[in-house]
Amino acid sequence: MAADLKNFDTGAPEGRAVSEATLRRLPLYHRFVKELAQIGNLVVSCTQIGAALDLDSTQVRKDIEATGIVGRPRVGYGVPDLIAAIERFLGWDNATDAFLVGAGHLGAALLGYRRFEECGLKIIAAFDTDARKAGTEIHGKKILPLDKLPDLMERMKIRIAIIAVPAAAAQGVADLLVDGGVRAVWNFAPVRLALPQDVIVHNEDLYCSLAALSQKLKLAMQAEVRRQQQQQQDG
């Protein structure tokens, strides 16, 4: 099985592994602190970040400590310094070129998402099996035939790829990526991939996310009905 992001060693201080939960929260801090920078704030504390994001300030402090930055007691962190520390820790200070496979509706949307480059990810080309798309461009990114993928990956030293194809095609695409030397895969296909142990995989399962959202909505609606019934009984 391929490696995932749980307790992924990102080079944290003292060699500590960093949890996936921390990796997911750090971009939230980064976005909030960048908003502060835009309005001219020079310092920020864990208490401020926690209050703004509805998180415990102690957890915020532990997450930020993973980047190696040291704050000032009762003052906090310099906003520019904290932005730089998070970007450096996450690898956002050095843009990584990537390929995308699957130029359908989802793939096209990902190609058009401009903020990826702010996060250190630059999609430089996409691949698709549809011959009609070969040679065209989507959001300024050229679409190439899928059979060119392994050779171009190897020659251009592309080590990260995004899969946005139907489930039935995902494993075959993943195998091509391995042939090209992929080291990390962001998988949007609703299927688990069988990849070598040294390939890092992050599964972005939209179906699971929708299921979780639907269940939470259902529970919230049921709770609302119970409250209304209780109010009627009390009234």
C-alpha cells in the first residue's frame, strides 16, 4: 500500500512526526494571517487565531510550533514571519510543478483554480484519453494525449500528479504515473489506489465528504424537530 499523510514526517523540529490534522489546520492559519497582513496588522497571537477560527489556542500554539517559529510571550508572532514560516514548512515557498490527468468537468475546474500556485502547486499540463481534447487548452494549460504522460514525467522530473478521472480508469492512470516516477498523488477518483509503498497518496473523496455533510444535516434537522416538539409541549 502507498504511504498516506497520517503522521507524515515533514522535517518538523526534533524529527517529530506531524499529524494530518495539523497539516490541515496550518493552511487555515496561513489564510487568516495573510488577511491580517492585508489590513496592516503586524503581530498576531494564538489566542487571536483560535478565536477567529473557533479553535483552542493551545492547539493552535502546538500546530505553529511544528513550523519551528518562536513567538514572543504575551505578544505573539510577527505576521510576516509567521506567514513565511508556514509557507516554508508546507513547501509553499518553492512552487512544485505538477501534471493533472483527466480534463473533464472536475479536471477543468482544478485547472482554473488560481490559488493553487499561492500554495506552491503549479499545474503545467493536463492529460486525457479523449483525442478531441489533444492540443487544446483549458485555462491556459495545454491538454496532451495520455500516452505521452510517463515519458514527459520522467524527462521533466515531475513528481506530483493529480488524478481526476472516473473510478474505473484511476488505477491504470496511477500505474502510468508510477512508470513516470511519481512520488505523490492527489487522488480525486472515488477509489482506493494500489501503489508502491514509497508513493504518497492523498484521497480527496467527494462522495465521503457529501455523505458526512448529509448526515450532519439530517441530525441537525432531527434535533430542530425535537426542540419544536418540546416547545409545543412546554407551551
